[in-house]
Amino acid sequence: MVHMGQEEITLTSPSRSFRLRSPSLNSLRLRRIFDMFDKNGDCMITVEEISQALNLLGLEAEVAEIDSMIRSYIRPGNEGLTYDDFMALHESIGDTFFGFVEEEKGDESDLREAFKVFDEDGDGYISASELQVVLGKLGLVEGNVIDNVQKMIVSVDTNHDGRVDFTEFKDMMRTAIVRNS
């Protein structure tokens, strides 16, 4: 996992959750991430925009560290990364740190890592309020109204307990991946 924060960039054991396996899904998700980082909509992500997005997600990193990490991907004359530059950076990080393991166990591990992002209190469930907090951190308007968030929970809550457990999350993610492939 590439881990940014605590005043330096630390590389720990690889997490495959950053790498996506379906090329079309990968491209769609990368575009959404790019657009989320591109706060001013100029089709370019500056070091400052990346820093702001990471800080919102609780991944604090010094601007100088981010700059040194991505500077070689920014084309001469540009102030930041274009989408193509961003894709090249992503591919480089993926190739360097994550490899190309296609195991089912890896898939489950990836899903568990993603689940933990939403399960903020670590109780093994995603509540509407937890989902709302994460959607807000990501700047997604769907999270602004708790009724909308509760509808999202209900749509995947197969045991009707008002929360999403890991099995429900896993089923929802696999269904979404199959639909988008």
C-alpha cells in the first residue's frame, strides 16, 4: 500500500485494493477519481488539488512530497496532471507496487479493505451515518441527504437490519462489477 501521511510517504506491504481488474471499470473509476480531484474543472489536477483531496480523506501529505512523487508525470508547460498523465501514474504505481495477481482470495481481501473504509467505527457494519460521512468526504452530493443514504442502505440490506454487513457489501460490489463489465 502506498501510504501518505505522518510527515513522510511510507511504503508498506502491497494492497491490491488500489488496482482494479476490469479495464472498463478501471477506466470509469479512474475518471471519477480524476474528476473528484479536479476541483476547478480545468481538466488538470494540480499538486495542491491532490493534497486537498487526500487531506479530506484523512491522508495528510506534504505538498512537496506529492510534488516529488508526481513531478515526472506532469508534462512540460503544464501546471498539473492531465487525465492521460494521471492514468500513466496509476499504471506505474500499479505495476511497481501491486503486480498482477488474479486470485479469488485477493478479490475478497480487496473487498474487505474497501469495506473498512466505510465501516468507520470498525463494528463490522456500515450504517447510514457512516456511509454519509464517507460520501461527504468524497464530495459526492448523494450523501447530502440522509434519506438518500438510507435508501442506498436499504437497497443492499438483504437481512433488513438497517445496516450493511460484509456479505451484503461483497454481494453488492460483485453485482456492480458484473453489470459494468
